[in-house]
Amino acid sequence: MERLFSYEVIKQDPTTGARVGVLHTPHGDIPTPIYMPVGTQATVKGLMPRDLEEAGAKIILSNTYHLYMRPGDEIVKKAGGLHKFMNWNRPILTDSGGFQVFSLAGLNKIKDEGVYFNSHLDGSKHLFTPERVMEIQNNLGADIIMQFDQCSEYGTDYKNSKIAMERSLSWLDRCYHHHANEKQMLFPIVQGNVFPDLRKESLERCLPYVKCGLGIGGLSVGEPKEIMYDILDGLYPYYPTDVPRYLMGVGSPDCLIEGVIRGVDMFDCVLGTRIARNGTAFTSRGKVVVRNGKYKEDFSPLDEECDCYCCRNYTKAYLRHLVNAGEMLGAILLSLHNTTFLLNLMKNLRQAILDGKVLEFRNEFYKKYENKE
């Protein structure tokens, strides 16, 4: 396992938790901290693999639940695994599908053995157990796979949050012992909702299962950002130092910066492409809603500081026209821009850490990043 996956820290910032590292995988090296675009159904919506490569994506995500439902993990296996199926030769991470089982399925019943649920597509009945989820992810063939866990939603009381945490730890043990593919790295997931003692206990009990990565789940699910930051601050002293830490489902520019400063190495989120499809862009000067009337005769680039294909070639006026006309090119260009913006943000953060200027970088970024819409 050590020969296929390893992590090295290149520089640790002395005043914060921020650090630069490299995660070595069978499909290539991943510089950290890193933002990972989400390709839920074996595609990052609106973008071709070559677009992602040119934008600097080193790893992308796909979703176990959705691919199990359609086209089916056995189909993907017959195709040669996700890398061949979607023609992506860089690393891939698959999540366990646990969040989708709890949030998308019309009906679900959680038991210690697993989760019984109905498909959001046709209502058919299914059962996800930790063992089954490992088998599905094995068929998909991603480099990094996640344990099956129970994510308790924000607002869940202490008692039920503890039950979900205990169940996640039990499922982790079952995932660990059923996982047998040395070409895949299994990440445990820290749960515990917003309760510091549960989070600390969950992390400590995950440690025996940590080989080359650790997930932090159940955040950015409705709680105020300050609570998320407090939880990350509380976890920081107890992290293993020789593996990457992955904050799941987090991807707004401010959360990326704050997460990095608190020792997080890996992030993912659908936010960038989702808001792009609604006509909104991240820029160095804040969010821009291009459908707004004030951009009707604005012939400047979306972001003067961005070198993506969209910003090099098109204006806000043209993007506004595309979005308001319902043309798919509008969503494609904005998705490309937002993805590039987030990838560049992480690239610049890595450089700031190497230069010993990560706090200065944060302050300068926030000075410009004002939402004026």
C-alpha cells in the first residue's frame, strides 16, 4: 500500500495550520491544498476532460450512489473502471453515497446493518451496507474511496448525533475489513455533528484505520460558517500529520481559504458549476450575476485577473445574452470559469504558503472579494 499511496509535507506554515504537500497515487501526484471538481455522474457538468486538464484539475470526484443507480457499477466495471469509462487519466475519488442515500432517497430506513432506501429515479428498493458500498466502489475503480457513514443533519440533538457517530465508526470497521483492493485508498470519515467532544472522540477512534487520508464529514450542511470553523479549530491538534485531511462538500472561496488555514488539504463541492448554471460567477472582485441588466453593455471580461478561456475571449455582455437566452454555452463558459477560478485560488494559496505569506494572501483576497450584486 505504501508503494502506491504516500503523502509528503513540503512546507508547514509556522503561524497557522496551512501546509503544502503532495499526495502520490497510482494515477498521478496531487499537490495540496487542492480543490477537486465534482463529476457526480462520471462527468463534471458542462466540461470536457480536456477543459479540466487545461484548467489544472489534478483529481475529480464521482458519486457512488448515482453511478450505482445509473448506469450501474457493473457496467462501469465492464468498461474498465471509471478512468476508462470517462476517459480521465488522473486520480479519481468516489464518495460512499451515504449523503445521497439520506438526502435524495424518497424513503430510507437506517439500521445497524445498513440503509434500506428507495431510488430517487424509479422508487425501486435497495440496501446499502458497508460491505456493499465497498464492492460498488471497487467496481468503479477510483483511486480514493470513502467509508460508508451516517451524516446527521444540522440541528440533530446530542443523543442522536452520538448514535450516528457510533454507527459510522461501526461501519468504518466493516468497510476496512471488507476493503481488499490495494490500488484503492480508503479514507475514514470523522463525524459528530457540531459537538466538540463527539468530533474529538470520532477522530481519535478513526486513527487506527487511517492509512493515507482522513475525511471530515457532516459540515457545510446548514450550520453557520463560524461553527464549522470552530469545529475545525478544535480538531486541528488531534490530526495525524502524515496524511491529507479532506473536508467534504466545501467549496466557496472563503471556506477554502479558512479551511486551508485550519489545516485542511483537500476540498470538493458542486457549488462552482451549480451557480454557473444559474448565471453566477466567482471573480476576484466578488460574485457576478451576469443575467443582471447592468451588464447589458458591459464589454469587459468577467474577471480581469483570470486567464481562463472564458475570460480571454468573452465579455459580460455576451455571457449575459447567453444566459438570458437559455443557450447552453453560457453555462459551459461560466462553469469553466468558476472551476478555473477555484483551482487557481488553491494554486495561489499553495504559493502563498511556500512564500510564508498565507495570512497576507487571505487579507488581500478579502479586500477585493466584495459581493456588490
